Amino acid sequence: MHELTLLVGLSGAVLCVAERLTGPARCWGPSAVVLVVMALMACGAGGTALTAGAVAVAGSCLWAARTGPAHRRAPAVVDLAAMALFTALAARPGPAANPGHPAAGTHMTGMPGAYDPRFFLFLVACWLLARACVPLTRLMKSAPPAPPRPWRRAVREELGGAVMVAGMAAMLA
């Protein structure tokens, strides 16, 4: 099950990068950082490497908040912030640090069982609430509406972030 959730998270990250590749590097760069960090996680990196990855994802979140296109900035920042949090949680020593634990000897330190699954359900619910508030903040600021997107592109953009965050949460829960 762990490999399946990792594959789902990686496919969401690939979808996010693929959707943004048509633009300049400031659009797809932060998503590429998340993809690299998730690939490191898939290869079994842990501890210090994941902590550095969490810092890199948090930095890319700040970069996206500062330089991204205005109409795509807020959803990307919410997704990147969630991924930085999940990566930092994965870097925390879990059951693998305890030699007597049944999951000892596995590669990832933030193994399933390291946290209560309800905690990750709470984090995913917070992420969903933040994503739902993105259009509302535009209305509150009286900002011009975002340019219309074809529905297929909108579905791909939203699906990539949702799959990436849900896969990462399921992998750690």
C-alpha cells in the first residue's frame, strides 16, 4: 500500500509540473522542486535529506508567492505550503528509529504509523479549506477576476494538486 500511495503522490507532482511546463521557469520551477523531493523520498532518502527537501519546498513556496502569475499564485502557494509541511513531517524520525518496532529497517523515517491518521485527515481538510478560500479572497479584495480557463485545463490543474497532497498524506498516515 505504501508504494501505491507513493506512486499516486509522484503522479500528482508530475501532473503539476506537466501542466505548468508551457510557461516560464517561475511557473514550473516550484512544482519541479516538489517532484525532485518526492523522488528523493521514493528512493528512500530520509532524515537530513528530507529536512533539506522541506526547506527547499518552503523556499519554492515563497518564490511562487512572490513571482508566480497573479491568477495562479494562490493555489500554487497553498499546495506548496502543504507539501512543505508533509515533507517536514516525513523527515521526523518515526518507528524506523526504534529497532524493536515491526517497521524497523525500512527506508523512510516518516513511516505509516508514525502519526495518527486523523492528524493527516485534519491537515488535508485544512488544505481543502484553504484551497476553497482562494476564490473568495479574490472577491473580498475586489481584484479582477482570473482569466477564464478551459474546463479541461482547470480540472488538470486542480487534480494534480489534489492527487499530490492526498497521496503524500496517505503515504504518511
